[in-house]
Amino acid sequence: MRVISGSARGIALEALDGLDTRPTTDRVKEAVFSMLQPYIYGSVCLDLFSGSGALGIELLSRGASRVYMVEQSKSAMSIIERNLNKTKLTTNAVTVTSEVYGFLEKESSPKYQIIMMDPPYNKGHVCRSLEKIAENNLLLENGLVVVEHAIGDADLSIEYNNLEVIKEKKYGKIGITVFRRL
């Protein structure tokens, strides 16, 4: 697993061993970030279920002004911090060791331009997180939520308050769904 583009391009990142985390493949990451590139520079972003921090680090490497990374596992947070140090991207990163829903409940500012979300598959996190993001109005107008999920993990065609699906892609058993705030 490596950083694909930007200031930290090519730097290899650490990941947790075991099945609890599943790093986003380079193929999926390249597709997602090529679509997001026009929105990243100077944006304030949120990386939920951060795992190794690879998605948040990719945002920082490509010019995001600040990325909040939320992960409840202390061992994963240790890896995120090592990866941030390795890529020299610590200055604009805010790491938060917290259960995602607790963070979303109390978060009121800042509003985010991009929210990345790669929760554990088939555990109900996708819909619940989208509901909390919409309820708490965490996105700027026209902001994006990018969700990596297992195909069939959730019914993402339903409305989440002010979020609309603008793109859906499949990569084998992995789905990427992009929402925009109206």
C-alpha cells in the first residue's frame, strides 16, 4: 500500500495485520481520487474509520488544507501517526481516537468539503454513518461523501436528508458510492 499522488507520492504505508482492517486497493484509490481531484486542494476533509490513514494521507498529499482522521482502535491510531510522520504530513492532520458515532454526534464544526468513509463491511455502519452526517449537517453545500462498501452491504438508494447519490461504481466485490449535499 502506497501514496498514489502528490507530495508523498510513492511512499509505502504501514497497515494493521489481520482481518479487522482492509486497505483500499490502489486500483480503487486511483479511481476515487481521480474523480475527487478537482475538489481536494485547500479543502477541509474528514476520514472516518481511518484504519491505516491511507485515505486521509492521500487527501493531504494532494493538497487538502486539513484532514480529520477518526479511528477508535489505539493500535490503528499508532499506525496512522507513524504513517503521517513517514509522509511528513502531520502539520495539517488532526487525529481523533474516538468511536465514529460519538464523534459525529458531538461534531458541529468545521463543516467538511469531503468526507471519506471505509467502515468494516456488512456491519450496518454505512447507513448509520450517513444518517449521522446528514442529521448533524457536517457537509458544506455541494460537499461530497465517498463511501467504500461491500456490494449489497446497504441500500444506498434511499434518501439521507440532504444527500443525493451522484456516482456509483463497482470494483469486483467492492462498491464506491459518492453522495453530494444539496
